[in-house]
Amino acid sequence: MASIFSKIVNREIPAHIVAETDEFMAFHDVSPLVMGHLLVIPKKEVDYIFDMDDKSYAGLTLFAKTVAIGLKKAFPCTRVGVAVVGLEVPHVHIHLIPMNNVSDMNFAKAKLQPTQDELAEAAGKIKAVL
């Protein structure tokens, strides 16, 4: 069964996509820790990041770096935090999170519930600088 991220890649469900290549995609998390919280994925469905072949793993990392640079411009912050948790969705994904303090990356805290308009606005800010 296709993961929710594969359904986003296949345009079966909508997402606020900020960047995309033939192999990778970045989109705004629908339940972000902070606004600007992005998910970066390979389009090819792989469950565990360390099961990726070396070329795809390196490509994903470089794509995430490019997106993170744009994210920091769109959402000024001290750092863009990077996390790979891998338990929520069985499809490799890297979290990119604008952060000004360590609590901005606390996955145990309540997630935001932004409207579709707020997500579209955030995604537009990031796309504008990429």
C-alpha cells in the first residue's frame, strides 16, 4: 500500500509543495511544530533512511540542504533543525524546522493546526526564495 507521501508525490492528495526535482520533494508539514516546518522526501518510497542506496541518500541530503538555505531566508531563525525520526510514516523523510531554541524541535509538544491558507502562505514564502 502506498504511503501518504507517495500519494502526495502522485498528486492523489494535495500538499503545499515548496521544491521538487525528478527524485525529491519538499512540502510543508500539515501539523508543524512551528510554521515553516518542512518534510523532505525521496519520491521513491523507501521505509528506512539507511536502506537508501548511497547515491539517493547523498542526493536527498544535498536537496535538503538547498531547501534549508531557502527556509532560513523565508523564516529567519537561529538555525534550521534537522531530524530523521522515521516512525510516523513508512517513507523516508527529513524534518527541516526553523528554530530559535531547542524546544522548537520538541516532537512531544502539541503540534500547530494551521489553516490551508496559512500553510499556503508559508509555502509561498519559501518558494519565493528558492
